[in-house]
Amino acid sequence: MSPAPHTLLAAGEATQHRPLIITLFAVFVAATLVITVWAGRQTKDAADFYAGGRQFTGFQNGLAVSGDYMSAASFLGIAGAIALFGYDGFLYSIGFLVAWLVALLLVAEPLRNSGRYTMGDVLAYRMRQRPVRTAAGTSTIVVSIFYLLAQMAGAGVLVSLLLGITSDGGKIGIVALVGVLMIVYVTIGGMKGTTWVQMVKAVLLILGALLLTFLVLLKFHFNISDLLGKAADNSGKGAAFLQPGLKYGATGTTKLDFLSLGIALVLGTAGLPHILIRFYTVPTAKAARKSVIWAIGLIGAFYLMTLALGFGAAALIKPAEIIASNKAGNTAAPLLALHLGGVDSDWGAILLATISAVAFATILAVVAGLTLASSSSFAHDIYANVIKKGQATEKQELGAARWATVGIGAVSVLLGALARDLNVAGLVALAFAVAASANLPTILYSLFWKRFTTAGALWSIYGGLVTAVGLVLFSPVVSGSPASMFPDVDFHWFPLENPGIISIPVGFLLGALGTLLSKEAPDAGKYAELEVRSLTGTGAH
């Protein structure tokens, strides 16, 4: 397919205003680096590096949580999915938002009361330390890398659009640049630096989305019916664009995929490592609850605005233009900014550059949070408590965390380069499915089931992890279709794009089976202590 005229024009505008674009990007990156260096000077010990010294208020942490959660998937992927698939694309917004109720009602407060820095702390409290910490660390790293793929893919697409880079080598170079920046953020700033960057980024992203939403509604004289009608007409799909079934309704398989995606989105948040560790940055359980409530308000407002972004892009830009720019639709929001400002005007270029710079800041902040979660889990769970058997000094542990950051960054760059043409919202949904399959059953069983044993935890984590990742590897996401990671080969046999409908029940079932078949006697005293601590906060760190 040859690029649409407006896409070429967009690239031309970007080229014409390249000094402005590069300046804006440089300002965003420099500002976040200054924050990181400032926070790094205040990072004195493990509590500072892992949990920001537990000094953040409920509002500050709520802002940071929303910054961590509103990723490239939220801004780029959802807008693209709605622009191309209408009603079915909006499922992502609903799923991501509803998921917070599970986190609020079941996980936030008990987790804050029960652990210190990682998910492994909660599990190890009443079970055998070394095996469960190894399992928790492994799961955290795998989920984080899945999520990192989406951010890397989003960064490659975004900067390629702005700088007119069309070569694969150039896009891979951009992914590598993001990898280097994320390593710098985490190794220097730790949790304090990452939290402040996420707070700043959340404000910028909400303001950027608010500006675009206002301009879209202004274009249609604040008549939402006109906006939706124009989107349906411009999509070429007519009334079907505003009804369920355009992406997930053609066959029985796609309907099943719809259900699988919904389950993964709703249950996944409560098992995401980079969200879970945010609950440790506040001083009390009350502040943890308050931070989740703030996050729900901010995230809810943002996801309502994705409706205007997605349908606005569908109304003002031809689908062929969006697909020509990026076949997964990830550039719909930046292209919308260009069209709202005027395709052949300075304002169009300025708006395109500003919104893209905000999206890039979004990616950097989320990437830093994910890397911190996985490197913390490696250093605290695997290195300090498994390899060093609890004998590591604080300095050695922090050194291991920084080296782990480099390793995880390298793996993410490599995989992100392969995933650069996939829809970022779809990639994040895979991370949600893996988190809900491996982490969520173990966390809930550990907190609320007295009989739960070490064997149950291992069966649940490894069983859920292997099932989810295995099904993804043999799904259309990786091979067998033009939109796959490897489009030229076909070794897929699992028909669904999201494994949640199979892997999540498997995770829960294996946790129960492992416990019931185990001869290990659970420590009733430890469970009683954990129950009191998780519900009241007594004895919490």
C-alpha cells in the first residue's frame, strides 16, 4: 500500500519543523533527567530506592499510579483501536478502568500492609522463602517485559512519524535510545526519581488529552451525535462502526477473543508488578486506599477522553491514512493533533510535536516504572534472598538492582524491535493476561486462604505463567497473519489473540490443586499474623 497523501504531508510537515520537534523532545527529556538526578541525590538506602522512602502522600501516589497506568497503550493504542474499529476498540478503555475496582477492593490495602518492597515479600511471609521468591521474581520480570514491549513499540512508531524515519534500522535505533534512557532513570533516580517523573508526566498527559478533546468537540460544536455520525461515515463502515462486532463479532472465535480480552483486562491490573509496588511508597494503608481512589478519578477522566480522541481521529482522518502511517493504528492520536491544528499550517506542526513529545514522556515514565519493578524483584527476591540467602548487604543488593536494570533494558530493546508494528494496546493486554494468570491467583490465595501452601504458590505462578506465555507464542500475535510479529511464518495453533480465558482459570485451578495435593502443613500461626497485619496494618513496615 502506498502512503496516503496526508501521511506524506505529515512527514513533510515534521521535516519542515524538525528543529521545533527536536527542541520539544530535548526539553521533555532534559526536564525528566533533571528530576531524576535531583531525586537520585536523595536516594540513600534500599527503602529510598525501592519505595521512595515511603514519603509520598495519597494524592501524590495517586497521580504517580495514574502516570504509571496511562501508558502508550492508553494514549496511542486505544485511540488507534477506536479509530479503526469503533465500538470494539472502546472495550480497552472500559476494561482498563473497571480493573481498578478489583485492585481497590481486593489488593491495595492488604498488599501495602503485608509486604515491604515486592510481591515476593507477601508470599514469603508464610511460605518457604527461596522457592516462592524465585517464582515471584521470575513472574515479575516476564510480565514487565511483556508490558515493556508495548512501550518500546509505541516509542519507535512515534518518533519515526515525527522525524520521517521509514527504515527498520532507524526505528530499531529509536527503541534502543528509549532503552538507554530508561536505564539511566532507574539506576540514578530509583523509586523517588521514577515517581516524580510519573507525576509530571500524568499532568502533561491529562492536559494534552484535554486539549485534543476540547478541539475535537469544538470542531463539531460540542455535538457528540454529529461527531459519532461523521466518524461512522468517514470510516467506510457506516452504522456498524458504532455497534459491537466490527473486530470481535465476525465469527465464534472472535467473540471468544472478545471475552478473553475482557477477562484479562479486568483481572490483570491487580497482578501488575509495577502497579503493586506503588502501594509501598506511601506511609500508611489509608494513604494506599486514598491513592487508588485518586488514581480511579484521574484514569476515569482520561479514558473518557480517549473516546473523543479515537472517534475524532475516525471522523477527521481516512482509515487508509492511519493504516499507511502505522498499520496497527498507533499514530491516530498524533495525526489527529496535526489535522486539528491544520495539516499545512505551523499550528498543526506545533500541536503534532507537542502531543508527540507528551506521548514520548509518557513512554519514558512507564518504562522506568516497569524496569524498576522487575529490577527490584530480581535484586530483592532472587539475588538477596535466594542467591545470597539473606546475607547480602544493602549496597550489594542495590548494585544487583542496577545491573539487573541494564540486563532487562537490553532484552526489552531486542524484543521491542521485533514488536514495532503491533498495536500497543493489544500488547499490553497480553501483559495483563500473564499477570492475571500467574500473579493474581497467588496473591489472593496467599492473603485470603488459610490452607494455601508453598506448593500451591509454585503451581499457580509457574503454571499460569507457562500457560499464558505458551499460548501467546502459538497465537496469531506471533505468527500466521499479516499483523503478526513474524508475518512470514506460521506455527500458530491457538486461535485467540489473548490467552486469558484459558490461562487465568488454569492459574487459579493449579494453585488450588497444588495446595490440596501437597502434604505440607500450612503454618496457621503465620497465616493469623498475616491476616491481622493485612487487615489492620499492625506491624506493617
